Amino acid sequence: MIITITGDLGSGKSTVGKMLAKELELERYYIGQIRRDAAKKMGMTLEEYNKYGETHPETDIDVDNYQKKLGQEKDNFLIEGRTSWFLIPHSIKLYFEVDPREGAKRVFKELQGENVRNEVASVSSVEELMKIHKKRNDSDNYRYKKYYGKDCYDKKNFDFIIDTTNLTPQEALEKTLEYIKTKQS
């Protein structure tokens, strides 16, 4: 079984993804971290790297080829990434959605601690982060439409959509597991 996860910023994809991988004893891959590390190596934030990627397709193509190869050569893993559902079409495709303000609140809270996300240089409010998230979504979708002709936010591409706005991570995990069990039967 291969599970792909994508969704809105701050929706709990990584939090629930980690829990889900542990619960199902699956290896977990996190494309966001690979991109953050690549950005850092180039002295950029993820936001800057994404913008750079709009004219430098190799920033997406390299990591996407990696995902595609995983899907062809491995089984029993979970992967989080914007294009994972498209690159690994035989996966169980999950989409996590959240109200944009709630998603920004969650990320803002996380950024108040040690900022290991390399997402933005600094951010002073939830409102500012909402604008940054909008730009990031626009950049992601621009690149994926340009390079693949795909809308990574079109929910008709997914098998299961869960709104986590009013759910705890545990509740989101339980609802997701319920769905996955129906796919295993």
C-alpha cells in the first residue's frame, strides 16, 4: 500500500502523516523537507526557492523524478508532497484541507518556536502569514500547471478529503484510518 498526502498549508498533513506512518508501520517520505533543504543549500527560504522554481524547472523535476521512482520501485510507504498523487497514480490519495486562517494560526504558532521550516525569513502576524501562504499556493500551482498541466489543489484528484479545521490531530488520524481500512478490505 502506498499513501500520498497533500493539502492546504497548516492542515496537519505532516502531523497526521507521521502518526499514520507509525500506526500502519509504513516508511515515510516528506518532499517538503527535501525542498526546504535544497532551498537552504542555495541560501534561500522555501518561498524564494519556489519563486526561483517558476523559471528553473529542475527544482521540481529532480524531486518529482525521485517520487516517481519510489512509486515504481517500492511499496508500503507514505509520502507527503504536492504532486505525489499524480506521480504515483496507484496510491491512496489523501487531501487535508483547513480554513486558511486556522492553517496560518497553526503554522504561525510553530514558527514562534525554533523555525526549522525554512519557510520564510520572518513573519510578524497570522495575517501576514496568510498572504505568504496565498503566494506559496499560487507559485506551487503555477509551476505544476506549467510543468505537468495539473492543478495540485483540485479535489477531484483525490480519493479522500478531510477538513481538519475543527479536528485534533488524533481525530483526523482516526477518520483517515477509517477510510484506509475501507480500501484494504
